[in-house]
Amino acid sequence: MEAKGTGFSWRKALSPQIYLAFFSALLFGMLAHGMGLWNKLSWHDDIVSLFWEGSTISSGRWMLHVLGWLEKLIFEDGHFSLPVTNGLFALICIGISAGLLVHLFEIQKKSLCIGLGCIMAAFPSVTGLFGYMFTIHYYMLAMGMMVVCAVMICSEKRKWLKLPAVLLGGCSMGIYQAFFPMLLCILLLYDLLCLTERDEKISVFLQRAAIQVLCVLGVAAFYFAMNHWFLHKYALHANTYMGIDQMSSTPVQEYLSRAGAAWLAFFRPVRYTSADMYPVRAYYTYLIMLFTGLLLSVRQGLRLWRNSKGKALLFFLLLLLLPLCNNFIYVMSAQIHGLMTYSQVMQVVVFVWLADRAVSQPPRSRKIQASTFRRAISVAAAAILGLTSVLYARFDNQCYLKAIFQQQQAISFFTALAAQIKAAPGFKDDTPVVFLNEGTISDRTLYNISELDFIHLDPYGETLQEYVNSYGWRAFMERWCGFGPVWADPADYADLPEVKAMPHYPDDGSIRKWGEVILVNF
């Protein structure tokens, strides 16, 4: 039970390092996401999905369908997009995951545990999920399940855990497929740990790695088998969103091209993806973290080289695979957005592990004092993690500031529109309303806050004009402005010459009575 990385131990799980990782994620998460926790923000899908879990089986998220059913069964009142309960549950899942990673990789330096918890909670991908509050608790549960799956696979004294681990990992993918790369990264980092910290034969290492590969394939196989079963059971077809319906028909050359992009994106993420997880100055702290991590990994490899050249070669080979595993979502999907890239937080986990081992392993050179070396590494790593955490938390709050402003502006816009419709001559409360040219609202009086234009994180990257033209604008008008008239079909009026000659909203004459309906021409 005391050997490194041999499985879960309650005594070790209760260590101060685990507590620090958990509570730093929870408390710093409140600092980073407090504005999202204590305000109800609705963007895109959340506007229309306040009371249901969104697309499930047709998007390959069959376990999300099961969780939605369980939630309705337990609470009876259905599904709700609740910021405090859903958001806090999500932060708890992140905290537990941070603690498990600290346990698995035996991180001893307390400042590194704190830094890891803070960044895992404040990572911009989490901020993006707070814009989709109706599923954030499910998605972060899926992330936690994948971390638990990896820990169970790495358990060597309890080999029977591997089968439930495969099932758990498949269910995690059934909630949200984007956390699969986290499994790859955790297993890869665990292999690096075994190479550098265990006195075992290479054959034993290769046997363990082969079992891990079988478990990973098992996770994917179980997910696809259940996905096929659910599609067949409910007579559905996979939808086209993010290329879900083309996963099995994509040419091999395309996957190879994506793999190359994934590898390069590890070193230049801003260039190779629009899902930017390193906003503002955080990109520079990432580059510092990356460069420092490379130096520390080379140091680890050279120390290993003195004892076993074969293990050292394996170590460097695994390092070459790390960028691919970290960004494996680029291989899985041709289109990437911020919600899909939480696995990039594993770059921080790798850095924390390398820094922790550098602190515990004094330099071989007699010219460098061990205490000075340890202090320098500790201070540098803590400074990098601390600065990155602050940058992320500040950026997260800027995203929520923009969200609050735009939501209030949209409420004012649609409230004014509702007032104009009601003021139209001949309007009655049962008069049908026809909206023509939906999604094309163009109003120069809409004020865009240019100081917040630097925010490109999904879903907060759009302008106010794009916000009011969201596909869920009708639901927004009904739920946030309380205006829900009888809606009439615009197809019955769009081709009439008199209607085509109408001015466009908000110009005078763009709202008028036509027979028994009120026409609004966007």
C-alpha cells in the first residue's frame, strides 16, 4: 500500500496535499467564477435548454440522456439550469479530480498542489461551460469520472478495477466525448513516473503499457457499442454537429493531418486553434511553463540515462507522444471550440509533476547547493502557477462582466421591441405576431462595448448584434422579457410584394398590422 502509484489509499487520500488541491480548486473557483455562480446567465443553448439537458443520443451523448432521466426520477420536477447548485457541483468535481491527480502522481510540494487546484478550477474551458449552465454539472462529472477511470486503471494491487474502469470511462465519453484525451494524458504521465521512479525491468513496464492500451481501446469500444445501441433503440441517426456522423468514415489521411496539427498546437496553441485557452498574458506564462517543463524533462531523462539507456529512450519517446495525447481532441474532431479543450489543463499537471520531482531530487553537480536549487525551483514554479492562476481568474471575471452587460442590453432591446409591438394600432393580446427575416436584426443603435472585444472565448466572443440574433432569441424574449404572443408562420407572408417593400426594424413602418396579424420585418 505504500509503494508509489500502486492504487488508492484512504490514509494517503486524507493527506494535507489532497486537501490543499481540493479546497484551493473550490475556493479559487468561487473567486474565478463567482459572477457566474451568483448570476443567471443564458447564452446560446442555455437560452432554450433551461429545462432540459439538450441534445443527447443523436450527439453521441447517451449517458447524458441517462443522467437526465435519473435527475427527473430523483427530483420529480425535471431538469433546471441552476447556477449555484450546478456550478458548485462542477467545482466540487474539479476539486476531487485535482486531489486524485495529486494522489496518483504523489505531489508533495504544497504550493504546487495549491497551484494545480487553482488552475484546474479557473481554466478558461470551465468559464465557457459556465455559459452553458444547464449541462456544466454533467460535463464536470464526466471529467471526474475519466480521472477516476485513469486512477483505477493505474491501480496495480487491485487489478479487478480495470473492468469497472473501462465501463466508467465509456460512460464518461457518453456524457461528453472531449474528456477522452485526459485519460490518455494521465496514463502517459503515469508511465513516465514508473520509468523514472521504479526499479523494474523494461519488460514489466511494456506489459503494463500494453494493458493500459487494451483498457483505452476497451473504453472506446464500450462507448461506441453503447452509442450504436442507443441510436438503434430510439431509431435515431447521429447528427452532423462537429462531424459526429463522420467519425467512422473520415479518411486516414485526414486523421494523420489532424494528429500533426495536434502536436504543433502543443507548442503554438494560439496559431493552431481558435479555442484559445491562453488569453492575454497567460500565453506567455504558458510558454515559460512549457520551456521550463522541457528543461526539467530533459533533466529527468539524463538522470535516467545514467542508470538505464533503454528506459531513457522510452522516456523521451513518451515525451514525444505527450503533445498528441494532450491535444487528441484535434484528432477526434475537425472543429474545435473552447468547451472541448479542458484536457489541455494536463499540461499544467505535467509541469507540476516535473517541478515536484526536481525539488525532491538534488542536483548531481557539487557546484550547485541542493538547498539553493530546491528553493529556486520551488519559487519559480509557484510564481508561474500563481501568476497563471491570477491571469485566468481575472479573464474569467471579464468574460462574466461582458455576459452580464450583453444580457441586460438584450433584455432592454427585446423589451423595447415588445412595447412597440403592443403599441401597434389594432393590437390585441390574442393578435398573432409574424417575425420576418429572423436572425438578421441590424440595429445601429445597439451599443457594443469595444473594451471587451478582446474576449474570444466561446460563448462570450460574440458582439451584441450576434447575441440578439442567436437562434434562441424567441425563447430569450419569452423568458427574460415576459413577452410570449401567438406566433404565426412567416412563410405565409414573406413573398408578398407589400411585405417585401416594408422598411427593416428599427425603422419607422417596420412594425405594422396586416389583416389579422402584426408583422415585424427584421
